[in-house]
Amino acid sequence: MISPQVSVFPLKKTLVFSVPVHLCKNYGDWLQARLEAGEGAHVVTLNSEMVMLAEKNAAIEAAIQQADLVIPDGAGVTIYLRLEGFKQPRCPGIELAAEMIHRLAQSHEPRAIAFYGGAPGVTDLAAEKWQQQYPQLEILTRNGFINETEEAEWLQTLQAQQPSLILVGLGVPRQEYWIQAHRHLCPQAIWIGVGGSFDVWSGNKQRAPKFFCRFNLEWLYRLYQEPWRWRRMLVLPKFFLRTLFTR
């Protein structure tokens, strides 16, 4: 049952093919209300690739369906919504995650956050960058290349420390499965799958310039940085053709 505090920010929901996406004027306010009400949330950052993956994979579709908040992260998703008559702006997951870090850093009560995923060294460096801006932040970190024993220890740490924000950068769909399996350990936390955000925050990779973001071409800049992703990018024209066919 959602508390009255959370109901101040009602969420509308529509479908992109078979998966939901939530419509909201300010996702950060909604998540803040969840925190203040002691309600956790699993946030999925939806893009075209995930939508098409869900068409073929029942497990990832179920993970998206069960999430508390599904935001339109990808350009394809926002274009789909626009064609359906919804004026919902794109909400990149990296920006929502950063907003929640800012909110927690500026709160009256010190609250721990956790970074999990990324390559060895990258996650720690991302945390250092944030702590340079907010020295008062307590950030728990663990990279994504750990064995079963180390993972068990990490889960024990999360359960003991109860961070308010847990950012998981294991890539899609692994991060969604991991959150789904373990969010019960910190039921009052906001869990967000953040993909490669730690690489950007650490300075290991650069986010697309504003020009690319403005014209929904961030995917093209990412392909330039990571040409090995070209096979995965083939899903984008399939998504747009499916969109036109559906309409």
C-alpha cells in the first residue's frame, strides 16, 4: 500500500509495445516522496533496446513490469510517446541518479549511498569525484567483477548499512535481475540501474556533447566511443519500424 505522502505525486502509466513507462512531471520529486515515506523503489531506465529485448525475453519483461518506476531514458521511447500524444520529455538515467545524489547530499540527515558495478578502479574513482563535491557523502563501493564470496560479503554490507540510494551499473539486463533479486535487503532504498554511469562520472568516458543530446543522437556518439556495440544498435531501426507498423 502506497502511503498518502507518495499519492501527492500520482503516476500515470502507458505502454510502449508490451512494457510500461510512467509519466511524471518530476521523477526526482516522486522518488524523494518515496524516501520520506520510507518506501523504496526499483527504477528502470527504459530505452529502445530494452523494449525490443522484452519482446523476446519474458524475464526482462517481468523485471520491467514489476519495477516501481520506469522512466523514458532512450530517444526512441520518447519519440514513441510523442507519436502517441504524450509530451513527456526524456529523462536520462544518469541525470536522475545524479539528481538523487545531490538531494541526499544536501539533506539534513546524512544518508549513505552505494555504487555497485563497473570495472575495478572505475567505481572507486567515480565515488571519489562525487566526494570531492560533497565531502560529507558516505559512499559504499564495489566493482562488478567479484566472485560469489565477495558478492555475499557485499550483500551483507548493504543489509547492515541500509544505504538510501543504491546505483547498480552491471549493464542490461543483468542489473535489472540483480536489483529484482536483492532489493528486499534494503526495502527503503531507491535502486536504479545506471548502466555505464560510473565510467562517465570517473572521467573514464565522456558523455555525448549537448548537440547530440538535443537532437536525440546520444546513441550515435556512444557508437563512436564503443564501435563494438554496432550489433546491439541494429535494434534501433527495428524499433522504429515496429513503431510505424504498430501505429
